[in-house]
Amino acid sequence: MMKVAVTVAVLALGLAGCARDDEAANDMTANEFSTENVVEDDMNAAASAADNALGNAEEAIENVQEAADNAAEAVENAQ
């Protein structure tokens, strides 16, 4: 009878320990997903900013080309 009680107590403690580990694992998983989501949001924001910067640079280049064309035309008209 004493062996059965000790065995049951050991099994109960083992199961209780597993439940706590599962809870900790779930917390770690939730934290990892949260961190991954933050990183993904940051990457998306950086990609969007880079895309906007590239678009602005392309527009600036077009404006410089147009200004050069206008200057060349002004030189021709002045002659």
C-alpha cells in the first residue's frame, strides 16, 4: 500500500512538472512569434522606405535630365 501511494505521488509530481514545462514552452513560443512579427514589420517598413527612396531618386534624376535638356535648349536659343 505504501509503494502504491509513493508511486502515485511521484507520478503526480512528474505530471505537474510536465504541465509547467508545457506552459513555459507555450510562453516561449508566443514570445518567439511576437518577436518574429516585430521583425517582419520592421523589415516591411524598411523595404517600403527603401522603395520610396528609390522612387524619389529616380524622379530627381529625371528632373536633372530635364534641367540639362532645358539648359542645352537655352544655349541653342542664345546662339
